[in-house]
Amino acid sequence: MIERNLPTTKESTRTLTTGNNVTLVTFYLGDYLFGIRAEKVMEINRDLDITPVPHAADYILGIMNLRGQIITVIDLSKKIKTKLLVQPRLNLILRHQDEVAAFLIEKIDDILEVPLNKLEEPPEKIEGINKEFVENVYQLPDKLLIILNVNKIFDH
């Protein structure tokens, strides 16, 4: 099992977003590279048992037990309406306010520090993605990093 614990205390959160940079955990879904602010990410793990929940929304795969805490597992590709290349195998565990959820992703990439003044508004249309869930974009040398708005994902 892969398990990466990332800082989640208030003190460590300040260090992830202070100054002129933001720290992002990046990952792939299909051909797209996504980023989520690191202060939202608790850990990354693999192959936890998921128990289906009858009559749940199609993007909710079910629930899982994470060290005694029951959390919702969300198929992020269905939520943001993008197509996958391979079957997702990793859980990106996120905390938003008092909620914790697991986002199923294909592949973890890197942790990047990005200058805040280089973040751009998303284009009018990003083909294959529901723009409603995109907070910003950042142009890397070889591709576009799409920064997701975790607040919107959790609010829906």
C-alpha cells in the first residue's frame, strides 16, 4: 500500500500558502494533469476496500474505512465529466472543513510550488471537463495544469 501523509495542521497549512506561491498536489485523470491545493490533501493510498452504497449518485463509488473513519469515495472522473485512460487505483484523501472524502485518481504526479501571480482564470471551454469545478489553470512548459476547486466538488 502506498501511503503519503501530507501536512494538515493549521500551522503547516500556512506554510503551504504563504508568500507568493501555492503548493499543489498534482495527478492524472485521462490526458489531463490536475492539481489540488496541498493543504486539502491528507494522504494518498491504494487499494482500500470500497463498500457500494445503493441509490447513491453515479459518481459516488461507496464508502471505505480509513483507520476507523468512514469516508465517501468519489469517482472524480465522473464528477468532473472527464474520460479515463486506465482504471483508477489510487485514493487521494481530502479534508474540506469537517468533511473527509477519497477521490479516485489514475496516477499521482508531483508536488509543485506555483507562483500565485502565474495562476490564470480557466478558459471559456476546456474540452472534456466540466469547467464548473476548475478554479485556475497554470501553464507548464509542456502542458496545462488544471487546478480543481475542491469547495465546489464538496458542495455538490
